[in-house]
Amino acid sequence: MAREIIAFLKESKGKGFCSECLASKFNLGFREAGAALVEAGEHIALTQSRGPCTICGRRALVTGVELADPLTAEERVREFIHGHPGQFLCNTCLAHRLQLAFDTVQKAVWQLRPEIRSDAAECSECGKRRLVVGSPVRQVIRRMGWWNRGIKGAPSAVPPAASS
Ligand SMILES: [Zn+2]
Ligand SMILES: [Zn+2]
């Protein structure tokens, strides 16, 4: 089922569809449609944003495939994280920034584990204490010292990126 949804979304690049319309289009229950989208998100980078649904026109959380998106979700997450050293974001904020589905981000982050840092800390974006991911800045880590000792006693604010 996910394969049909992928084919459909790829044909409709740049358009967004609400979950209800996708569910009825593929004769799926709401929950089945959600599961199929999660599965589809493992194969292609799905975008999720608030906007008018192409089918019903309602403003809702719509899912689609970006018009020109040569990068996979994993590459986009990697690019973002390494492009913002010292910034640590939770998956929710990461998904929001990259306009990717939460599950897609979560999976990409999981695959990028060997090269990124993840820990429980305050998110640079929403400030909530969550599991955040980022690219550590070496000099900053050495100076701060806390990073290696784990998160206890970590400063509440993540130091700004050394670049720029
Ligand atoms: Zn709709
Ligand atoms: Zn956040």
C-alpha cells in the first residue's frame, strides 16, 4: 500500500494532501493511512506542513513530496546538523525546520547516530528539555567540559556556533 501512496505523491510533487483525503483515496482507515505514510516516509522524504489540501481544499497538516528534492531525508538532516554546529534541536523542531515528517526525521537521526551527538538537553529552538541532536563544536566541547561528563550540570543555553 505504501508503494501506491509513494507513486501517487511522486506524481503530485509539490502538492499536499490531508490524511483524510489520502485515506479515502486509497480506501484505508485513518490509522492504516497513517501507518502507510510512515512506511512511505522510510523510502522517500515526505514533507509535512500546514496548508490547503489539494483534494478537499481544507487547511490542514498536509503530506507531500517536495518539487525538487534530490536529497534524501537523511542527507537533509545531516546537512542541517553539520551546517549548524553547536545547535541542538529536538526531533520536533528539526522536523519543523526541514518541513519533514516527524517519523522521517526520527529515522534519519537514528541512521546518523554514528556521526551526530544526541543527548537529553534543552532544545536550542523550543527550549524544552528533550532528546536533542546536533553536531558538537570541538573547541566548545573541550572548553565547556560538561559534554564529556554527561548532561548533568550542563548550562541551560547551548553555546552559539563558533562559525560565522
Ligand atoms: Zn483533504
Ligand atoms: Zn525543540
